[in-house]
Amino acid sequence: MEKVEVKELLEAGVHFGHLTRKWDPNMAPYIYMERNGIHIINLYKTAAKIEETSEALKKIAASGKKILFVATKKQAKDIVAEKAGAVTMPYITERWPGGMLTNFVTIRKAVKKMASIDRMKKDGTFLTLSKKERLQVDRLRAKLEKNLGSISDMTRLPGALFVVDIKREHIAIREAQKLNIPIFAMVDTNSDPRQVEYVIPANDDASKSIDKVLSIVTSAIADGLSERKSDKTEKEGKEDKVEKTDKVEKTEKTEKVDKTENVEKTETKAATKKVAADEEE
């Protein structure tokens, strides 16, 4: 997990908030000062919150649950797609599909539809359609890929949500709240931090700021995934060891039984020969 350096946060412009007239009073504990009509965020508090958030996300990743990243604003899209994709986590960077969480069954049906179109193309069924039908299917596939492609591997509800700009993604926030899914978010001075469990007070408009915070967060997730992998390997190693021990014990037992049987056979043979010799005499 990356160590959070206040100097690096400063260089990335994480401390720049919104205009003072646009502020949310609930962000007051995280504001350091006002300069030229703009609120400046206290980076020491930001660093502490990033560390707290990273630790919690690491545990979620280590438990095997998925973390859904949500960021539909232009300057965050590519960054989120790259960072979340690198740690194999699902993400939404286009318009939030209404009911994505609260109506997850329907969303899964749409994902399955995408998979069935792919199967049609593989088995040749697609070529039996008319030109017009093929065009319609292609358009549908492209639309589904754009909106749901990144969540095609998400077979169940995520263990947590990571949001960039809670004001913009208010629908996603509401759905997660209804289902008691923990929310992690970058919260700027114009938003209400009470809506999320894990607040990272930060500039959520500048791409440099978003990139910096997400780099630290996804690094922690990668650590969690590595821990899970090593634990799994260790567990499998122990199981193999137990299996090998059982096998050795079983082999030794079999050999012992075979040896006893051979001894008994030899003794019986000798006794038979003796009886036969006595009879001849």
C-alpha cells in the first residue's frame, strides 16, 4: 500500500475546493482556510482519511468482494476505467443505469443478453439473420457494451461503492444507501459528507487530483487481492500436505497388511509341508 505524502497531494492540487459561496457547511471540519474566494482543504485530514479508506478497501478486496467504481464526469472517466480495470474491479463511467443496484436482476438479464449475442456470433446463428436484423443486434450489443461492459463479470451486488463526486452520482448514492452498501467517496467542499461512510475530502474536478487519490486507493486494493491469493495458495498447500500425509499413511498401512498376510501365508505353507512330512513317515 502506498504511503500518503501530503506534499504529493499538494502537488496534485487535491487541496483546491469550490468557491466559498458554493460550499456545504457540513464540510467545515475538513476546510483549512479561504483564499481568493476558494476554500482550501486541510490535506493532513485528507491524508488520514485516505489511509483509513485504503485500509477498509484492502479488507473488502481480501474478503473476495467486488468494489464498484462510479465516475461519469469527463475528467474522471478514463482514469477510473484504467485504475479499476488494473485491479479487475467493475466500474461505471457512462450514464448510471437506473436500478443498477436496486433492480440488479434486470441488469443481469441485460448482461446475459450481451453474452447470448456473443454466442450467436460464435456458433454461426448470427449469419442466418437478415442484414437488417444483424444491424439491429450489432447496435444493441454496442449499446449494452458501452453501458454494462465493465460489469459483465459482476455476478452479485458489490461489497462497496467508490464514487468520484457524490453530487453528480446522487442516484448511485441513493441506491447504495437503500441496500446498506458501504460508500467510499472523494467529497469536494460543495457536497454533504454525511451521505457516505468513508469520506476523502478532496478536489473531485481536477484529473491530477482524481488520479492521485485513485492510485493510492487501487494500490491498497491490489494488496488486498495479493493477500487473498497468497492465503488461498497457502490453504491449498496445507490441503495438499494433508492429502499427501493421508496417502503415505494409507500406503504404509497397506504395506503392513500385505506383509502380515505374506507372513501368515508362509507360516501356513510351512505348517502344511510339516503335516505332509509327518504323514509320510
